[in-house]
Amino acid sequence: MIRRFLSYSIDAGVPHRSLMVAVVVGSILNLINQGDAIFGGGTISWSKIGLTFLVPYCVATFGAVSYRIRQERVVPASARPCPEQP
């Protein structure tokens, strides 16, 4: 189960989509949480900035992977369309 979760988390565009979510959501949350420090010359907490981008990335990745695993349970492998061969 863990091996499949990790495999899906780096497959089929999941990292790119999760990164886009992290950039948008992380930027908004950083402005909300540390806007006064960023624009007012206060002390910026770099660990908080990192976590504010990491959490949305993890949530988006978890959502995408759990959806894919759920789809495997609902739709049997024999009923899924075969991927096109190049």
C-alpha cells in the first residue's frame, strides 16, 4: 500500500499539479500570515514560509493519490481502458 502510494505520488502529473496548488495556496497563506513582516520590514520566519508551501503540496498530493487508489477499488482493472502505446 505504501509503495503504491509513493509510486502514484510521483506519477501521471501529480507532482506538477501539487506544485501549482502549493505555489498558489502557499503564496496566499504567506501573505495572510506574514504580510505585515514581509511588507512592514518585520522579522520573517523562513521555517513558517517553507511549511506554508509544504502543507498544501502534501494535501494536494494526498488527495490526488487517494482518489486514484479509490478509483482502482471502484473500477476493476479489466474495465479500465488500456493506455495507448506510443
